[in-house]
Amino acid sequence: MNRTKCHVRKGDQVEVVSGNFRGSSGRILAVFPGKQRVLVEGVRIIKKHLRKSQDNPSGKIAEREGPIHISNVKLIERERKPVKGAEAKAKKETKKS
């Protein structure tokens, strides 16, 4: 299986640069590299009608994000993950002092 390389990852801050939602920005909730789509928080809100169930006794219209094409987003800020080696190094230095 081939892995598709994407310029954005889950958790990154992005801005929509083209399409109907141009100018809006948010964090990436999910990336679908096979379909070349991303879910961006607060962008392309769609309404999904849910039938009656135990969870929703009267039914419900749920709002959630819809996917947009990955080429329509531009990376603003990458999510920073702490480096494991740096944490251990910092702890050693504080113990020595």
C-alpha cells in the first residue's frame, strides 16, 4: 500500500484559501489522504437529520463539519509536540542544581 503525503496533519492550524469557505480558519480535526480531504473545525457545517432512537427520543438535526479538498487549505501553524529527549534533559539539569 502506498502512503499519500499531505502538507497538513491533524491538529494543525490552517486557513481556507479557495472555494466557498475562503478566508475562514480553524484546526484540522481529521485528514483523509486517500480521498485528499480534510475536516476543519468550524468550516463547512452540514446538517444531518437523525431519526428517533433511545439517545434522541424526538429525533434531532445535528450539525457537524463536512470535508473540504486538501488543496484548498494553507498551513498557518503546526501543532508542537514536546520532544521526549528534551524533557528528560531538562529534568536532569534541575536535579543537578
